[in-house]
Amino acid sequence: MTRELIDDSDESSNAPSKSQLKRDMHALQALGGELVRLRRDQLQRMDLPEELREAVEFAHRVSSHEGRRRHMQYLGKLMRQVDAEAIRAGIARVIGDSRTAVALMHSAERWRDRLIADDAALTEFVGACPAADVQWLRASIRAARREVESGRAPRHARALYRWLHEQLESEATHEG
């Protein structure tokens, strides 16, 4: 009799505890919450089962606190049926792409401001991006400086930014 009790306890010790199961369910529910916090364009870039995608999109329309809590529990239940690691990787990729795009935008803005403010920045930029059209760049910088001096709308500065953004983006794709 004692031996049977020991054998039963050995089998049950391999199964996760009730507390561990609850922690796992909360982790899946939190992962569902991360999906809900993504922007619509980020969500569209992820490969999700249709039922899960619809539930995530519906979560944006739920406004009451209790309804949202229950819907998040439902999302947690749906998350049990999918590969959570693949979804974590997809979220990291989508957010990483977004962060890379923001960093590229800030870099283009810094270059534009430096080029308009300082002549030495042109030499530095051409060193960093040797494929750049230097003649066009000089003309754009002069036009942007005239706009700043006269207080006109920054049409040339915007064009310079767009061009810098394209150049930096192509340099990044050639390096990566």
C-alpha cells in the first residue's frame, strides 16, 4: 500500500503544479496583451491564426473594464492553441523593425540639420555615403539655407531630408 502511494506521488511530481499552470496562463494572457498593444499595421505584418487575429482586433473595440478583462482571458485561452515562442519572435521582429525605422528617421534629421548648419558636415557625409550625388546635395543645402535665412517654408529642407533618408536606408541595406 505504501509502495503504491510512493509510485502515485512520483507520477504527479512530473506534472507541473497548479501554481505553475496558472503562471503559464497569465504569461500567455500577457502575451495576448502585447498583441493588443501593437498598432494595426504592425499586427498585419504578423502571421497569426484568423481566430486570434479577429480576437485581437475585437479587443480594440471593447471599452468596459470588465468586458476587457474577460476578453483578455479569452485571448489567453486562444494563445494556448498557438506557438507562443513564434508569436514572441514575431512581436520582437515587428517592434524591432519599427525601432530601426525610427532610428533611421532620427539619423536623417540629424544629418539634415548638420548639413544646413555646417559646411564641414558635407565632407563627413560624403565619407559615410560615398555613392551620394554631391552636386545635388550641395545645391539642396544652399537652397535649404536660403529658406532658413529668409524664413520661408522649408520645402528644400524637406526634400533634403527625404533624399538623406533614402541614402541612409540604401546604405543600411547594403551593409546588412
